[in-house]
Amino acid sequence: MLYRTLGRTGEEVSLIGLGGYHIGDPPDEAEAIRIIRKAIDHGVTFMDNCWDYHDGGSEIRMGKALRDGYREKVFLMTKIDGRTKEAAAQQLDESLRRLQTDRIDLLQHHEIIRLEDPDRIFAEGGAHEALLEARQAGKIRYIGFTGHKDPLVHLRMLEIAEKYNFRFDAVQMPLNVMDAHFRSFQNRVLPLLIEEQIGVLGMKSMGGKIILESKAATPIECLHYAMNLPTSVVITGIDSLPILDQALEAARTFRPMTAAEVNALLQRTAGAAAEGRYERFKTSSMFDGTALSPQWLG
């Protein structure tokens, strides 16, 4: 396993992160626990999750997997959807219970996909107040945010945070072989995060397997491209032991790509990337959990 530093936090985390949503997919809970523990046994330390994944099922599975000394081996991240202080605090406490822990290493505001989300979060009585109080109480260590819709929303979140004299510890966003061509987080957000020493969490390297439908890149190429960027972690969905083995192989075989290799891969994906056909998380609502369940926002 390869390890990188999470921004200015100084935390060393595995380059591969185990995605929380897909760990709720296997019908057999015991299989999901085996996947998590095998990942940890092979050096994966970054655990991704969210309060809403599978109605809390993903957190419950991860909490069981992190028993018996496994919790101390990982950097645990989860996310909350609440935009009000009350909703955020309630969801955080539920996540702590499900994950069977007294602290979460990184808590993130989830699905910052609307231009008004930053305003709601940083408003008086907004979710950010709950996270600051939780950090003071020792329930969480670091604070970040996630989103997958448009780099403009990420930039606005960073702008509003600066207005309130706050700098995030980590930001999660899509980074993949097609993103560079369309509504690019790589081109518009990544440079700012590097400048500000904010940890970069890459996600959707395969777009929930949709990018693979283009036949423009293999799974290993998708992972290697995201690893080649200045990412702290590449979070990837793992719903079976063979998919875990694929992710571990990607880490084992990764070598920094040359400029010629990067350009060749981008040229190969340029046509398929046009208009976001394979990045549906940007161009449709199919990945927008909070749009389907607005009550989560509070």
C-alpha cells in the first residue's frame, strides 16, 4: 500500500480509500465485514462512509467490522446531510452510535451540490456550528465537505468558508479520466486545494462503473489516473473481494505517469467525455440522494 499526507493535517493515510456506499451492497453482512477487514489487513487505512448510505446500513456494517482492534488501525471518515445545527448534531450522534466509536477522524458536509448549500451551512444556526462544537467536544477531529455536481459550487463553498475565517481540512470531489474535459474539478478546484494545503479526496474514478461503459479506459487505468493527481486518497467503491483485489493491485502497480502517458489517456477519453455523457453525477439527479430525500437536510 502507498500512503500520502492529508493536506496540512499531517495525517498519513492510504492512497486507496474504501468507499462506504458500496460496502452496503453485498446481501451478506458477514461478507461486507470480511471485505473491510481484508482491506485493513492489506494496508488500507482510509474508511469512507455517510450517515445516509443504505439508511445507515453501511455505517452499521463498518462499525461491526472495526471491532476487535480494527478501529485503531484506520482513519475513519463519515458525512452528514443536515444543513441546520440541530439536524447535523443529531445525524453525527447517530453515526457515532452506528460506527461504535467515540470519535470520527474526519466529518464532512455531504452533497454540497446547490449554490445555496454553503449559505445554509454557515448561516446562524447552520450545520457548521454543530461541527465546530463537536470538534471542541472531541467527537470529531477534522472537518471537510463533499460534492459531485459542479466545480463552481465547490469554489463557492471555499469562498463562503473564507468569509467566515474557516479553512477546511479536506475536500472530496470527482477526479477521473473524463473530468478534465467537462466541468472540471481537476482544473478549477484542485489547484486551489493544493495552494491552501487542503487534503484532496478523489472519488468517482469510474463513476459508479458508468465510465467503464465507454470502453475508453480500464479499471486499473482509471485508478492510476486518479492516483497520479495530487490526491491524498482515491476513494473507490468495493462491493466484493475481487474488486478489493483489483484496488490493491492498482496500488501495488502504480508508478507516476509521464506527461506523454497522461496526454495519451486524455486524448483517448476526450470524445466519450464530451457533454458529460459518462459523468452522470454531474448531468443528472441519479446520484443526488438529498434531492430524493430533502428531509435529510433539516
